Amino acid sequence: MGTVTPRSVLRYETWTLQPDREPDAEPVLYAMQCAVDGETSPSSEDFAEPQDWVLRHCGQNPSHHTYREIITRPWRAWRRT
């Protein structure tokens, strides 16, 4: 018998990616960040809380007019069959 050579088997699969809406998924979290000084609001499942933070922050810092919305959304990937 001759020598045995290892061989590879490649299998291409299609993957799908979508927001995780399963009952046990992590919650979607919202926060706001001041683009002037980089301060960030606490994260919350309710967008009203970061929005209130922005209104307080710009009230205390009248020259801070620009903000970034930060959304943390859970995603999941799986192989299609």
C-alpha cells in the first residue's frame, strides 16, 4: 500500500444575520453622547432617559448642541439549512 495523504473537505454554507428578538435576548439599550466633551448618558432600555440627560446636559452647558445616539442591539447569526 502507498502512503496515505490527508485531504480536506470544504463545505460552503450560507449564514443569516438578524437582530435577536428571542425571548431570552439581551435588551436593546440606548444612550446619548455629547459630541463636544464626550460625556455619555447612562444606558437605558427606555430612550426617554438618555433624552432627558441630553436636555439636562445642554441646560448646564449651553454651547453643547450636538449629540450622538448610541444603540446597543443584540444580533444573532445561524446557518441556513
